[in-house]
Amino acid sequence: MILTVTPNPSLDRTYEVPALDRGEVLRATAERMDPGGKGVNVSRAVAAAGRATIAVLPLGGAPGALVAELLAEQGIEVVPVPVAGATRSNIALAEPDGTLTKINAPGPELTAAESEALLSTIRERIHATARGSDASGADASGTAAEPSGQPDQSGQPDQSDQSDQSEPSAPTWIACCGSLPRGVAPEWYAELVARAHRAGARIALDTSGPSLLAALRERPDVVKPNAEELAEAVGRPLTTVGDAVKAAEELRTYGAGSVLASLGADGQLLVSAAGTYFGSATVATVRSNVGAGDASLAGFLAAGGEGPAALASAVAHGAAAVQLPGSVMPSPGDLDLSAVTVTADVPLDRPLTEPAP
């Protein structure tokens, strides 16, 4: 099970338009409304794959209630932390060539009490699910039940020992994603990583700027920057895949366990103690890149969160996401692992299609 944390969630409205002409009346050809925020999108992608996920997020006002309703409709368990301010609403304009123009609202300003309530809720949820996992694995005498492997009354083999048939209640990963709301200090993520590690949880962190740098000292297990965020973190431009590799290695010296770096159309990098891998995929048509990085992180964590197989899953999820409208998350039927290539022979000299300044 993957628990996600989204400190600044949103209600996302995506409009597909023939062209973006300033000062003109634009008529949309299609529209969508989705619950948004990076952690929310990770939960949506995990749920689309039929796996268990819990979304912890601060919600307020009518937009917050609608976010919770939309998530519940997708089979996601929502743990809301009530806040006084209204959840933000974002707008995205998608053009036929894949160009996306986004307007992101700032969102509510959290009080110190609301910020602490969010941290406390996450900690309580980790402990609650861990207790539930312990209880579900024991019989009435308190002894863990052994899978029988024998046919049940329907004549089918007992599948209780198959990991793809049921998820443990305790989270295998906690994905902490997105920008911090106003009123919350950059060190908030660092405190969250520290508390989660004390509770025995593994942390994947997808944020940027001072929040990322502050959290690295607590040694998150995985960080997931894009090329621009990676360049910002190391303070220099990235023009080649090799530049991105060096920057990811530098983040590991700062405290990151592994670095999963999205390089846009060029592919993704995984840099860890076990080695460095480069993954890419063939994409026929880019329809919208909203949430593609979040889908990648979901695919990576769902596949174990380490090694080339997890990178292949990340690339497949990201490639599928960009071919879907709005921020729709891919389901297993959308994935095409045959279009994915993962190699340890990283093309260090390859120029990035979009260099990071």
C-alpha cells in the first residue's frame, strides 16, 4: 500500500482548445475536472492499477469537498485534515500539439496549528495501518496464519499467499509530493521525513527548491526531480544527459538515497547505490503532460521503488500518461512496456531536448 501526502492539493480544470490566442474568446473542444496535486495524482495512478492507496491532504471549502468526493469515486481512501481556507482551483489549457498552459492558484495559507495537524495525522495514519497489518496477519491466538496453498471450497487454489491478490495494510511507501502551502516553512518536509523514518516508513519525496534541499539532510529514500528542479538544486545548468547524471550523484552526496530524474521527452534517469540506468520510450502523440511525472513516480513505487525494473515501470507509466487527456492517470491497459528501453549504458553525451537553465 502506498500512502501519499499532498500539502497543497487542488481542483484541476483542463480545457482542450484549438489554439491559445491572447485577448480572444476561446471555445474549448473538451473539458475535464480532476482532483489535483502531485501526491493526489500518485494515489490516482496507484488506484488505477488496482492497488491500495491512502491520500492524506488538507482540505477546505467547497473545492476541498469536491476533491474528496472525486477521489472517493476513484476508490481512494481519503484522510482529510480540515483547514479554514478553501482548497485552490487550477486551470490548464491544452493545445492539439501538446502545448500546455497552466494557471496555478496559490492555495490557502495554513496556520501553525493546521500544519502540525497535518504532520500528526500522517504519523497517526502510519501507526494505525501498521497495527491493522499486524492484526490481519494473526489468527485468534495471535499467531500469524500460514497460507495453505490448498483448494478452497470453490475448488480454486488458496491465493492468500499471492502478493497481487491483497495488499498489506501498512504502507510500503510514503510519497510526499508537491509545493508547500503558504504559511508552511521549507523545513516542513524535513520534519515529515524524520518522523516517517522514526516510524519505520520509506519516503519518496517530489518537491523542489529550499524544501528539497532542507529535506535532504534527513536522507529521504528516493527523490524525484525533473531536469529544471535538478539544475536548481545543484546551482548549474544541465545541457546533456551526463550533466543530469552528475547532478543526481551530487544530490546523493547531500543525502538522497536514490534519484529518479525526469528528463522530459528524453527519458528518465535512476541513480542509486546499485548503479545508474537510463530509460526511454516511444510516444506516438503527446496529448497532455499534466501529472505525467506523478504517474511515473507511482509506477516506480508500485514496482518496488528500486532497480531497472522499477525504472521501466516508471517510464511506461509516464509515457502512457502523456497520451491521455487532462490529468487522467493510466490504467494497466494503457501501459506498453514493449516500447520502453532501459540500459546501464547511459548516453552521457546526448544533448537534452530541453536544456535546464
